[in-house]
Amino acid sequence: MNWKPILSTMKPYAPGRSIAEVKRTYGLQEVNKLASNENPYGSSPEVAKFLQSRADQFEMYPDVYTSGLRTNLSKHHGVDPEELLISNGSDEMVTIISRALLQPGTNTVMASVTFPQYAHNAKIEGAEIREVAMLDTGDHDLEGFLRVADEKTAIIWVCNPNNPTGNFLPSHVIKDFLDRAPKTALVVLDEAYFEFVTSAEQGNAMQWIHEYDNLLISRTFSKAYGLASFRLGYAVANKDIIAELNKVRNPFNSNTLALGAAEVALADQQFLQECVTKNETERNRYVAYAKENELAIYPSETNFVLIEVPMDADEACEVFLRHGYIVRSGNLLGTPGYVRITIGTEQQNTGLFKAFDEIITNK
Ligand SMILES: *Cc1c(COP(=O)(O)O)cnc(C)c1O
């Protein structure tokens, strides 16, 4: 068959270990998955109530226009409904944007390291990938981005806060970058972890979508809203950008139950705020733990930390697994010597630190 040649060099997404598998392999009763940045507090209790009320009527296709969630999001963010696009997780938004803009002869600019789906999709579309090494601080090297971007650059990916470092770029830095980035390139601000940011320097980039007609902001219900299983993301950009992307999107890309669950979750901002507050408290414990034990840690504004381990990252992950903790090895993320840990509940983190103590003692 005539597969795209690039596929022979690619691998499917490698998921972390599952809780069931780790229980079996290590003979454990309790296993905590702190590997995929899911919300350890679950989702708004209103979501479960909503789902119980929807026990039938599954034969109809979802609303193509996604009116309910679209209206609520437009009110929540103060943007026009036509300035929104809803996708099957922000993973699918990356695919939609890449399909619409990338092809052989174009290039796309991103950090190294960052969210791997940008490069993954660019390969499939045959675009050239221009990766710019991150600064020692873990920040995107935006000056470097400007140096490598040219008139053939179709998409610039700014992951803010960045996965897997957790680093956050203040609002004025983003604005300055938008002033200087080529107007012919779509600048995608992937704000999957936006809700977790507690820095006073956080701004609202959505206010700039009319000022910069090459700006798109991507958000998701998977992380702070705790709805990863439903697969719902959305983009905010000016109407012209949304109209083009809408041609590429599959008509029924988000399902009825997911759309309803997201509406309910969006309405419960109190739950969201409680999660953000608890996450910040727990995040500070990781910072303190790293300091006490003289381990490097990137300055996270998210619900995960990228922290140094005093041995090979895969070996450290093995020790965590034996203690019932699934975390992500930096060897897979392009950050050897580090592990990425999703910040759990107070109890989960206390248990994780015990496992970490063993790693430090036995290094
Ligand atoms: C988790 C994550 C996403 C994907 O989120 P989904 O909406 O679940 O597809 C997108 N971008 C970044 C940076 C992420 O970490």
C-alpha cells in the first residue's frame, strides 16, 4: 500500500502504565496514577448528577453547532459565539489546525521540549519542524522562535504553561512576541493548564484576538475541569480563523453527553477554584521537597512538576511503581534525569514523598 513514507519513522502514542496493570505486576492493593495530569479531585459533583439524568435518548446525532456549550463559553469568556470552535479534546484541535495550515513547503516552529502532538501532526502533514531549544530556565526561547520563523512558517506553537516543564510566560512577554511574530503565521497559545496558573502576571490573551488576527487560544476541559474522559477542547480566535478551521473539523466531533457535562462543569466555578487552591498548596510542597533535597525543579504554574531524580529516570520510575505511584519518565519526554509528576491530593503526595525518600537514600 502507498502509506505516507513518514509513517515508517513514527510510533503511536505510548500511554503510561495503567492502574490495573501496575496492581497486577507489583501485587499492590492501591495504585495512584500521577502521570497524565488528570485532576486528582475528579470533576464537579454536578456532572455525575447530570449524567444520571441522561439515561436514554442516544439515537440522535449531536448538535453540529454545539449551541449550548458555545453560548455558555462565549458568555464566560466575553467573546462572540462565532469566535469559538469546539473539538474532541485539544489534541484534536492540534490536528485540525495542522490539517488546515501545514503541507510540504511550509514549516512550523515550536520549543524543544514541549507537547509532542505539535511535531507528531506536522510530520504527518509533511511540514518542516523547526524546534528551538528551551532556555536553561525552561522557558520557551521566543527570541529564538523569531530567528527561525520566516514567510513559510504556517504555525508557531506557544505552550503556556508549557508541558512538560510547567513554565509560564507572563502576559507582557506574550504580547511582545505577538507584536514581533510574522503576521502570516498562526500563533497558537496552548493554554491547557491556564486555570491552574496563580502567578499575578497572568493576563487574558482572549482580549487580543481582534488586535492580532493571527492569534488562536486553545483550552481544554481535560485538566482543571477534570473531564479528560469526555474529550472536549475549544479554541478562541477571530471569526475568519474559526471559519477556516470549521471546514476541516469533523461535523460531529464532540458528543452530546460530553457537551452537556462540560456545560455543567463550566457553571461550577467554585469547584474549579477549590481545585486550583488545593493544587497550589500541594505544588508548594513539591517545591519545598526539591529544595530540602537539593533537587532541581522547574517553576511550575500547572498541576504537575518536572523534578530531578538522582538516578536514571526510568529506574526512579520503577521505584515509584513499587510504591504504587505511576509517574512519567523524563527519558520519554526529552528531559532525561527528571520525572514529571502530576500533583495529587495531600495524601497521595505524602505517599509519593516517602517513595522519593527511598530513591534519595539508595541512590
Ligand atoms: C493535556 C494537554 C493537551 C490535550 O488535552 P486534551 O484536551 O485532553 O486533548 C493539550 N495541550 C497540552 C499542553 C496538554 O498538556
